[in-house]
Amino acid sequence: MEPILGAIPADDYKKAEIPRVWLLVYGWTRDPLVEYYVIENFGTYDPRSQGQKMGAVSCDGGEYELYQKQRLSSPGGWAPQYWSIRTEKRTGGTVTTGCHFTAWEQNKMEIGLHEFMIIAIEGYWSSGQATIRVDSPP
């Protein structure tokens, strides 16, 4: 099974209402270099406040808005960031990453060869701990 194009099922995730915390799938591609996020849940800091809206897509029973912005990356060049942001937050379920990759390509957001992908809880100016269990696909 090709994990990059598969699905990532995760157990329910519980969090306090912390302003700058995101539950997400995160990764990078190369050729071209792209940093990407599939955001399932976020606190009061809304990532949609960044970047340019490129479109929308339905994946895994939910609606996502697609955004793009540029970021400075090492060794000093600019690289695009792609964002799929779920409009109705959730705390568990399956993320079919291939659905997002296809939507980005269809909205002129070119992706390259996959370097890595993780599921994570990202905190910005935050502290705490979290546990995420990733299940094997059925």
C-alpha cells in the first residue's frame, strides 16, 4: 500500500481550547519544494487569515477551503505552502491525503515528489502534551 496516497485514520483527539493549536497532517514535497498542511481542527488562531484562497474540496465527509501562501525556506529561497482547512472542525476520523493532493493540483497548486508526511498537533506559543493514535487502514 502506498501510504502517501492512502488514508490516515486516527482516534478521537481531545484538547483544551488553546488559542494556537492545530490538529493536522503535515508534509513536504520536492521538485517543486512545497510545505503542506491538512488542518482538521484549530483553536482561536484561524489559519485562513493567511494566504490566498484557491478553491474548495469535499473530502472524507467534510468541506475544506484551499489556501496558498509563500514562506521563506532555507537555504534562502521562497517556497509555497498549501493549506486544506476543514470548515467544520473535527477531532478524529480519516484523512484521505490523495483527495487533497488531487484538489491542489486541480486548483493550480503544483506538488512534487513526497519527502515525508506526519500527523501532528502543532502549538504556536503554547505548551502541553497530546497523544495521537494512528490506526492501520481496514
